[in-house]
Amino acid sequence: MSIQAQEALQALGARLRGYRKDAGFASGRLSAPATSWQEPKVSRIENGKQRPSEHDIRVWCETTGQGDQLGDLVAIVRYFDDLWLEWRRQPQTGVEKRQRQAIPVYAKTKVFRI
């Protein structure tokens, strides 16, 4: 996943965590039964480790009383889908351009630590 997508996913997770706390669920452990999810799923979504589906967003909004945010959050999830497709297409179109851009950086490097 690209860095841009990872940062956006973490920002979404932080936003969802805020909604959970505003709804009175002090932890993901307390909100998991209300969503019928396992505790690790709540944690992965809030920490940006798992991309929530549109259905997950709907459940989250219903559980936390943030129904007015549903449209915006679904648009963000669809944006992730677009980023994912773009990232997956890069190797198909070739990475030659990216490799050529890295040549000057390698030429300037004096010490490699591996």
C-alpha cells in the first residue's frame, strides 16, 4: 500500500476512534459487542491496519450515532479503493520510470548500510 493511502487510512481510524469515544465507548473492547465484531477488528480499523468496508462504516455510524457522517466516510472508503487500484497498476505498467529516478540517488550515495 502506498504511503499516501496508509496515512489516509490512519487518519480515518483516528476519526472513527473519536466517534467511538464520543458515543461513550471508552475502549474498542466495549464497542465490539455493540457492532457484533471481534475486538481485534475494532483495533485494526482504528489503528489503520485494516481498511473498513462500506458496510463496516455503516455499522460504525449506527453504533456511534454518527449517521450524518455516513456519506463522507463512505466517500473516503471509496477513495481508498481508487488508491489501491492505482497502486496495483503500477507494476503492470512497469517500474522503469521509478527505477530511473532512483539512479541519481544511488550515484550520490557513499555508504550503504544493510
